[in-house]
Amino acid sequence: MGMIEIPIKRREPVMRWIPCSERLPDDGEEVFVYLYNASPYIAWVRDGHWYTEDFEVQEEHEPKAWMPLPEPYKEEEE
């Protein structure tokens, strides 16, 4: 009797919010955050301070959680 080949669906990496109280990203690592006004931003931490491309985040508006950015899109090779 022959074997039946069943394609296995690749698992996508699980992205989850990481509380800032649990840990912060590495210095300079760009991550995804929601700030005080619920707008999504790419931000990074340097020496304990959060920054975006446009401004330094004020202490009262620092994010409560962050998420790594997804891997850049790459076309699948055949």
C-alpha cells in the first residue's frame, strides 16, 4: 500500500504584545507600539527613553506594550 502525502501548512510565527513591565526591546530595535492616542507607531528604546521617527515619547505617554515587527515580505522561490 502506498503512502498518502498530505501537505503540511506552514505555521506563521505567533506575534504577541509584550508588556513593557515584562521586558523592553533591545536598545535601537524598531518595534510596533500603540501610543496614548491609539495610533500605531514604529518606535525604539534608547537608554530607557522611547523614540519615534518624529519625536521623543513623553513619559506620561509611553507605551504599555510592544511587539516585534514582522519579517519583511519575500516572494517564495519555486
